[in-house]
Amino acid sequence: MTQSSLTAVRSDIGAPDAELVGRATNLVPLIREYAAQGSEARRIAPEVVKAMTEAGLFHLLVDRRLGGHGASMRTTVEAVAEVARGDGSTAWITALLASATGFASTFSEKAREDMFGSNPKATSCGIFSPGKAEPVEGGYHINGRWPYASGSFAADWATVGIPLDGGKEVGLALIPAEAFTIEPTWFVTGMRGSGSDTIVVEDHFVPEHRVQRFQEMAEGRYLTPHKDEHMASIGFTAVASAILVAAQIGMVRHALEITRAKLPEKPVAYTNFPHAKLSATHQIAVAKAATNLHLAEMTLNRICLDIDQAAAERRRLDLETRARIRNDTGVVAELATRAIDELVNANGSGSFAEVNVLSRIWRDSSIAARHAYVSADIGREAYGRVLLGNEEPTTVL
């Protein structure tokens, strides 16, 4: 494939689609209006879900063949980051539903028809830890509880992990919403609006055509017959980790926006500074935060470029690049967390008042940074092993 043909395949590699990102930007005022309500209710408001659905933000990664946008990773990350400027929880379920729905579109043609045939706007949440499955003729009977099902309240389907081959492998099973109930278990201090409750399934039959093997997906061998689709070539584990830090970028942007609007004229208590803008301590803190944000943005942009370029060339990311992406995902989370810490320190203890938006940003960011797929030291260990010639994985790459 020549460079010119690659350009024809993807015109948005290295730069986001401004129109799609603009759809997210346009929703920021609405998202902010309902953010506190969503946090209190432990799930984002129906008005926001409706607006997000109509804007197609849950279908960013679904191919155009199925009515989606077939967006690049860079476009998807920027759209999620814009949503996060409105609210972290809303961005979190946008990221999770967009990625899970995108990967649901890589299932077999019959499964795609099951999901999208009667409802082109169908969405899926995703929980990959295995429950229980018994092989039967034509498929599996599954049972179990799948916690941390972010956005399950807004999903039409779910992709859940099941054991295959006596537990030797893990499969992902696509099940409709009527097959599960949602048990309220998400009682936490941050990301409260994400509704990351527990999906409960009792004796549900999943036909074989709605199951993909996780390892095959990790290797980029999806069941969809449409190998020309962007999602059919995109790195599963790279996307699954990188998309989780997109919200972090947007939350830092929001915190910096608030700080630049409110902090300059604020007096510095117990000092002779009438305005914080005159204090070197506050100047340095804000500069550190902005610098960490810029570094996080550049790192995530590099991750997206690697993912999108490989998908455009229909090649799988090599092991070292996958390990670096996993490492760099944790670095982005660390940089974002440091930036927000600098900003709340500069704004003072009032940042932690329940009515202060900075408090919610700080709590949401703290929870998001501790997701298992984001843990920085796990990423460093995986990357370091590969760099030193040890290809035995410590985590799925």
C-alpha cells in the first residue's frame, strides 16, 4: 500500500475531525448543567444521554457501514476530552460506551445484525473479567456478576467476559440488556455519575456467533468479514487502555479554565498579596499544571498516532510499541493527576467544598487514575520487561 493510498484511507491521521469534536464541544454547557444531578443520582441525567446519543458520540468508533462515524483514535480521544470539560463521569461513560460499542461492531456479521439491524443506534458497555459459562449445543449458558459496568444503565447490550476451553481462554460474549439486571454497587467518592454498578446474569443462552476470543481480538483477528473497516485493524488492548485517560485530559483543561477565571484576583490569605496573580508561588503552580497538561496531551497524541497509523496500514502494532503505549497511558494519568493537584493547591482549601466544581474534578480524576488498565507502575514493568528482552507478559498487551 503506497503512502498516497494510505492518505486516501484516513485523512484524519494526526489531526482530529473538527466536526465530530465540535459536536462534543457544543454539548459542554448542557453537560455542566446536569453534572451535579448526575453525580447525586449516581448516573448521568437522561437528558445528557439523549443528547450524546443524538450527537453520535457513542458511535464514534462504529464503522460507517453500520451508521457510525468510523472515527480515528485521535478524533475519539479529543471528543471524549471535550466531554470531560463538562463532566468527568459523562466523559467516562462516553469513552467506555464508545469503545465497547466499537468493538461490538467487530463481531461476526450475524452478531452485528443482531445488535445493529433493528436499532442502528444500539450501544454496548463492556466488562472483560470472566464470569461463568457452560458450553451447550450452539453456544453457552452464562451466569455471573460483572462489577464496574460503567454506563450499563444507558447500554442496549453488554460485552462480558466468559471462560472458554475449561478456563484456559477468555471469550467476550455479546448479550442484550434484557439478559441482565443491574445491582447498585457503585457507592464511591469519585466518578459517581458513571453508574459503574454490577451486571447480574442468570442462565442466559449466548449463541456461538455472539462470542469472540479475547486473545484473537488482542492479536487483531476480529470475526467481522469487513477487514477494510478501521476497527477491524485497530489494536484492542491499546485502545482499551488509552481511551481511559482521554477524560483526564479534559478534566485538567476544565480545572485550568476555572483557575484562570477565578484565581488571579483572589487575595492570598495570611500574606501581603492582594491578588494571587502577584504571587510567584501561585504563578509557578499554574505553570507547572499547564506544563503537565501539555506533556500529557503530547504523549496521548503520540499514542493515537501509533494506533491510527497502524490501522491505516492494516498492520498490527509490534510488541514493543504496545508495551510503550501501555506504559505511556499510565504516564498520561500521572501527569494529569499532578496537574490537578497543583491547581487545587493553588486555589486553596476552598477547592474541596462540595459545591466547588474543582472538588468533583479532583475526585473524578483520582478515581479514573486508579483503573487497573491505567496503573502506571504495571505499565512501566511491562515496558521494561520488553525493553530488556523478556517477552513474557505481566499484563495483556
